Amino acid sequence: MTQYLLSVIHGELSMSEDEMEAMFAAVGAFNQDLQAGGSWVFAGGLEAPASATMVDGRGEKVTLTDGPYAETKEYVGGFWIIEAPDLDAALEIAARGSKACGQPVEVRPFQAGPEA
């Protein structure tokens, strides 16, 4: 089984409280389906980009900068790490995740390790 990162891409969010609760319920049900089907590895939601801190340790002194690395209208708002037998299966899972969260989902396989 290959592991895939499913990144939830957020843009401008304008949801009512009821819409937000319905989305959380749909994502919760999707997560339960992933767990029951054996595809679940890990998932999480992320705070807004303004909460980010960039750490650059390439020089002699570590530099910390508040805020996201890139100024953009779209950002990763959450993710799933799943296991799937192939890309087609991962894309089908991502389509269900996109429907549950109401946002586009990017699918990327993890690189194979040296033992592969």
C-alpha cells in the first residue's frame, strides 16, 4: 500500500454556523469510513495561516518570521494521510473527502523510502 497526502485547499470561507456544523459532521463521517476501511493513517485541521511561524536555520543564526511563507489567497487548511493500493483508489477517496469538506483536495504520494 502506498501512502498519500490529501491536502484540503481553502480559499475564502464564508459559512454560516449551521453550514460549518454540517461540514464537520460530514468530515467526521468520512473519517470514520476511512478508519473502518483501513485507509486511515492520520488527519488534522490547521489553524489559519496568520498563526504560522517561518523558521530558517540555514545561516549561523536561526531566523523566525511571523506569518505564512507565501502570501496567497489559497492555503492548506487540513489534511489526511491515507493508505491506498494505487493512485486511482486515492483519487476516489479524495473525491469523497472533497465532498465532505466542501473544498478541493490535492493528492500527492509520499516518496518511496530506500527500503522500497
